[in-house]
Amino acid sequence: MYFKNFKKKKAKEASSPNKKRVKPEKLQKIDETNDTIEIDADENDSENDEDDDDEDDDEDDGDDDDEEEEDEETNQLNNIKLCIKENLATTCLMNPDVDVKQCWQSILMVMKSIIEDINDATLILARQGLSVLSSCFLHLSVLYQNNYSYNQDSAASSSSSSISTVNFNNLSYDICECMQILIHLCEAVKHHLNKRNTGINQIIQLWKEKNELCKRALMLVNFYNSIEVRTKALELVRMVICVSPAETLQFVIQVLHNATFSANSQVNIQIFFKAIIA
């Protein structure tokens, strides 16, 4: 009986039109819900993208501001550096209380620290740098020659010979540095001559030491000097001739002619005395 009633109940439920079918409605609701979620998600993504773009723009603006600040700081540092260089150059080169014979080491040290490019060399040229550095070179060349003679005379004494050798090496370094600074200044003069800048001819005319400078430099081209000293000396003479050929070239030719004639005369005299002694 129980099984018959159960079968009848099942058949009745199967034939009943009021059977609950909620799955499609639920699926529809779920689909609609999913659609709204997806739309909301897309809107949120677009809003996030806009926020990211705004943040990128803000970062770019921040980077531009940082670059402008760095440029301003760099300009300020360059201006401060230029003011320091101008003050140092004016103090060393145009102060009448600065004696070249006493302060040549300080002058060379300051010039090496100032000169970095063509603008720094121009700064030195405008403050009588050629005349002051030429005076330093002339004084150094005298010390160099005297120290070499003293070194030769004191070769018998080991202690004094070692001390003089140290001094001679130091002077060799200093005179090479001085010639290198003068070469840089001559290169700056040549640059301004090529550009036909006004005022450079007046600087060359006021440079009264150039002939004596060439003479002293040619005296350094000697066998007992190092290759570095001889190379720097020849380069200095070449640069002086380049910037002032009308005044310097004839003088250099005359110095070389006299030196050659003097050397030949000494050789002939030595040969003559050797013949008499024989």
C-alpha cells in the first residue's frame, strides 16, 4: 500500500503543471548580476586608468620641477665657481704686491686650478696672464740653468749631489707645468684670432716678453734636458710663432743663426787648440 501511494504521489507531481522551475530564473538573475558586476568592474578599471594617468602626469610634472631645480642649482654653482676664479685670477695676476720671483709656485698652482677650458684661459688673458706667466717662466729658466750648473759642480759630493738632483727634478716638473699653461694661453689667443674677436690684438701687443720667452725656451732644447722638457719648449716656441709671426719669427731665426755660428766657432777653436797642443 505504501509503495502504491508513493508511486501515485510521484506520478501526480510529474503531471502537475505547477511544478517549480526556479533554475532559469536564478540563472537569469545570476547572469544579470554578473553583467552588472562586469560593467561595474569595467567602470572601475576606467576610473583606475584615469587615476593612473593623473598620477603619471603628476609624476612627470614632479620630474620636470626636479630637473628645473637641479638646473638652477647647477647655474648657481657655476656662477659661484666663476666668481671664485675671477677673484683668484685678479689677486694673483693684477696685484702689485705679488712678486713673481717669490710667489711663482703659488701663481702656477692657482693657474692650474683655474684653467679648465677656453673660457678660463680667456679669463687669464684679460688679466695680463701672458706677461705674468712669461715672467714666471723666465725666472724658472734661470733657476733651472743655475741648478743644473750647481748639480754638475757638486757631483763629487754624494749628499749635496742627491739634494741638488731632487731640486733639479722639482724644477723640471715646475718648468714643464709653466710651459703647459703658456701653451694653453697661446691656444686661446689663436682661437680668438681665428674668430677675429676684438681686443686680442691689443693683448698680443702688450705681451712684451714673447721674444725673450722664445729665446729661453730654445735654450732648453739641449741634450742634457729630458725629452719632456725639450718637447714642451719646442711646442711653446711653435705656439708663440703662430700667434705672433710678424714679430717672433724673424727673432727666432736670428737666435738660431747665432747659436749655430757660436757652436761652430767653439768647435773650430777647440780643434785649433788641439792642433797647437799636438
